[in-house]
Amino acid sequence: MSFNVAIDGPAGAGKSTIAKAVAKKLGLIYVDTGAMYRANALNIIRNNVDKNDKEKMIELSKKADISLKFENGEQSVLINGENVNAFIRTEEVGNMASISSAIPEVRKAIVDTQKRIALENDIIMDGRDIGTVVLPQADLKIYLTAGSYERAKRRYRELTEKGIECDLETIQKEIEERDYRDMHREMSPLKQAFDAVLVDSSDMTIDEVVDHIYNLCLQKKGV
Ligand code: DC
């Protein structure tokens, strides 16, 4: 039986940073499910689809072949055979991923792929619906969150460090819009699974969160 850890939470809560670090300490594969929705969104953007044109989004998503590849602990996301890791980390792609992932037909094939990966590997998987829909039987579920101001500040720091000019208030507003969309969509909305452990990282350092989740994993593994 594979060992599965699910981490869900809103944009910018630190899920990927934390999941990567925990994966390294425990020898698990880190699966970033947001990257799959982002790859699909990139394909939608590249095809100049309007953000209200659901039919076209469904058509493109049905044709798209999205897969993951793991090498030396690093995940690559491929769409129709092309590695698109370098193109999916923009706000534009994130926002389109949030819009298009609300469409049930878009989620279907992506969720099936995620379930198969989890069945075959010891993994820590992050996203919005992992504990509730993708891996309801996960060995450990975490709901990782932080206040929207705190999350916006982290994102602002990341972008300014990269030399990208941005505005804190706009980032906070976009984060809140994304939270609302992800939490209020009909299919697989972001919510805490009833059996998930709530971790609020607003006043915690990355190391503190990693240690906390690492210890919860050890308890579950019975180590
Ligand atoms: O975690 P992220 O920012 O890379 O995710 C981008 C968008 O993809 C997010 O706003 C909602 C969607 N998403 C989803 O619906 N389900 C997931 N498991 C992961 C991401």
C-alpha cells in the first residue's frame, strides 16, 4: 500500500514550499496538482480563448494530454508532450487556472491521473480538493492556510525579489478573488476535509510548519 499525504489550502498559503520540504525529509514524491490545471490554462491562453467561453475551454481540455514526469525529485508537467514548467508560474496563468478548473469536464481527466499516481507511489500531493475528492482515503490530511494579507505580503516579496514590479493591494485583491472562486465553485470547492488537521501558518516560520507536518507524518507512519 502506498503512503499518501494530502495538503489543501488557498493560494499562497505555502503548500508547495512546505510539501517539497516534507517530501525531501521523508523520501516521498511531491505532486503539485495546481501545475496540471496551470498547464491546461496555458493551453487555453495560447489558443486565445475568452475567459467566458466555457465550450471552447472544454473542447481544448478534452483534447489535451496532461501528464507528470518526476526526475531527481523534481516534477515536470507536460501538455501534449511539451514540458511547460517554465511558462506556468505567472499570475495570468494562475487566474485562468482558477477560472477553467471550476468546469467539471476540465477536472475529470486530471483527477483520474492524480488518483493513479497516488495509488502507485508514496506521495505528498497538494491542491484544493485532494483530501475531499482526489484522495479521501489519504493517510494524513492537512488544511494549510494563512490570512490573505499575510499571503499577499509573501507573494509581493517573492515577486520584488525577482525584480518584478507589483502592488501589494492588487495582489491581496486578486488572492481574495481567487479564494472566493476556488471556495464557491460547484464542483470540488476548496474546503477543509472533516478529518484534516488545520494548520494556520500566519505566525509560523516555514521550518516550524515543516517540522509540525513532518511529525504528524511520522505519527501516521507509526515511526
Ligand atoms: O495551487 P495553484 O495556485 O498552482 O493552483 C492554480 C489554480 O488551479 C487554483 O486557483 C485552483 C486550481 N486548482 C484546483 O482547482 N484543484 C487543485 N487540486 C489544484 C489547483
